[in-house]
Amino acid sequence: MQLFKFGGASVKDAEGVKNLAHVLSTVGYSNTLIVVSAMGKTTNAMETVIANYFDAKHQLQSSLQDIKKFHNNILLDLFENEQHPVFETVDNLFQEIVLFFDHNKSPNYNFVYDQVIGFGELISTTIISHYLNKIGITNTWLDVRTFIKTDNYYRNAKVHWNQTQELISTHVDTSKLNITQGFLGSDSNNFTTTLGREGSDYTAAVFAYCLNANTVTIWKDVPGVLNADPRYFENAELLHQISYTEAIELSYYGASVIHPKTLQPLQRKEIPLHVKSFLNPENEGTTVGKDLTLNPKVPCYILKNNQVLISLSSLDFSYIVEDNISHIFSLLHDYKMKVSMIQNSAISFSVCIENNYDNLERLLLHLKAKYKVSSHKAVNLYTIRHYNQQAIHDMEAEKEILLKQITPEIVQIITK
């Protein structure tokens, strides 16, 4: 049993879908389950649709039509006959979106987000499943929401493992080629939930764990796991192998190749993870597994941009002690802030956060009732794992440094 995950970049157009079929034909697809993301930048486009629903209803229809046109062009490239049933199936999915908007009564942005955003995955897998069947790669389309059950923490739902394990192990026929959606689940009321952005990798890990898979392969537009994101750093190097622990550390600090939650279920059952290029499927890529040493042993660079740095001190210059820190973290939790870095001294406390839920101003107002507060928005957090002095020197060059923290394995630098 093997799990394959294909991201949006791998199926961004008709040629990408054809290449997915080529990858399957090249490496084999018996006893395989495929997890697929939304096509190209569809998730971003869906977010625009959701924003228009709340703030610009006059643009709602046109933004949805743009997404429909994008997918229809892919359909026309893949299917010669417009009478093919896939056209009607995809059209019905778009009609479901319209129906939801027409009947929705909830003002909760996060709830609405989860009910709409996942149609990108539902549409992409529908198209791909029909295309594979058309060219003779017989497969079964699965609605992931009937298998992965979660709580109702919309936009970052937590998996209910026992229920999910029972559903997957009982109802997935592993002797067949199956295709399903990444990123999605459903709560106890069968409302759609999402596992967090980039959660498709995690979906593959959930299925691998529940099915006792032999391997998981993530197919990407890079050769494997690199020591730096080539979009931001020059001369990125391929890491041929890394341990689960190393990969978890890199994920924790924000490395984008592997989703932070993906590795834990794989590590628990010692399921190897491969990260390979969908452009060169026969290349070895990167293997993540138990007790593997980092090869090559080079500094690993991570950038998290658009962060917020908050610095606090007590109004009366008293020490920042345990009860203060507990209070601060309680507020960060209440306002759904993701903490990327902390640093404290006797009378000050600094925290670098991600304002994913747009609660920053309310948080700052709350903090100012008890602390002297300063903040810097849109800062960059650089992390170097396995650093050397040259790596630090290169990172600091021509940057305004707001905060710096060094441990034996990690250096973190916050810049404007």
C-alpha cells in the first residue's frame, strides 16, 4: 500500500493532469491511494470569492465565474466531447457553491470559509478521476469528508483519530486505485472542515497511518527537500535524506516543503516519506525516515514573512514572571495567534506571531491594559538550523535587525 500526494502546482493545467497520469504509469499505481490538492492557485481564488461574499457581493458572481472558466478550459483540453459526464458533474459542484451562498445564514467567516474553500479539491479530483478512467487508469473517487472526522474548529480542525481510523480501515478498498481530496474533513454535523492551509500532506499521512501504508510520496515541483526555499535563497541544495526528528524541527520553524502536522503519524508507525519531483519521477528525491542522518550536513534556511513582533514590559518596571507569561500566552491562545518565536528578560517579553485570524488590534488593546506595548508589523523571521558564522553573516547583511536569538543548533533573526 502506498500513498501519493499531488499538490496544486502539479495539476495547475491540463498538461499537469496528463503528467500526473505519466507519473502513475512510470512508477506504478497498484494498491495506491492518491491525495490531490486544488488546481494551481484555485484556493487563493476561492478566498477571493469568500471575501467578496462578505464585503463585495457585486463582485461575487464574476469572481466565481473566473474559477469556473479556469476549470472549464482544463476540461476542454482533457475531454474532446463536451457531452462527457464530467462537465455536468463539475457544473453541479459550482451550483452547490451558489446554493450555499443563497441559503447561508451564518455570519461566521471561518465556518463559511470551510464550506466553500474545499470545492477546489472536490473539483480537481473529479476532473482527474474522470480523466484517468478515460485513459484506462481505472480508479475510485472518494469523498474525504466521509472518512476524516474532526472537531468544529473551522480552518484548523483537529482529527478525531478513533472515528477516522474506523471509517478508513473499514470502507477503503486498498486493492484498487483510489483518489481523494487533501485538506478536508467533516465535523459531527457533517459540515466541511479544513485541516489548515497546506494540509493535503497531512491528509496523506492520516490515510497512511490508518491503512498501515508502506510509503508516502509527496510529488512537488522541486527535486525534494531543499536546505532553503529557492524563491527566497540562492543556491539551495537537495537534502538526500533526513530523520523524522530533523524534518519535524524544520517544519516547526516554518519550512514549507513538508506540513508541520504530517510527520507525527508517519513517525509513530515508522512509515518512510519520500519527497520527489513530478517532473522527474524516477529521480530519488529526499527520503525522511527513522534514524537517518542529515545528508549533506549543511545549514538549513527558513524564512517566515509577514510576521508581527510584539514587545512587552510591565508598567511599573516589575519583573516579567510566570504569572505574567501565563497571562500573555492565555491571550495569544484566545486571539488565535500562532507563536513563531519568544524571548524574555527580567523586565521584558517579546513574541513573534502570525496574525492569521486578523485579531491583532484586539489583542494589542487587551495587552495595553496591563503592559507597555510596542509592535512591528510585516517583519521577517529568518531561522538557520545547523548554522555557521558565515551563514549568520550572510543572513544579517544589509538588514535592520530587531531581535536575535542563538542556541547551539538554531539562530533566529527578526528583521524589518
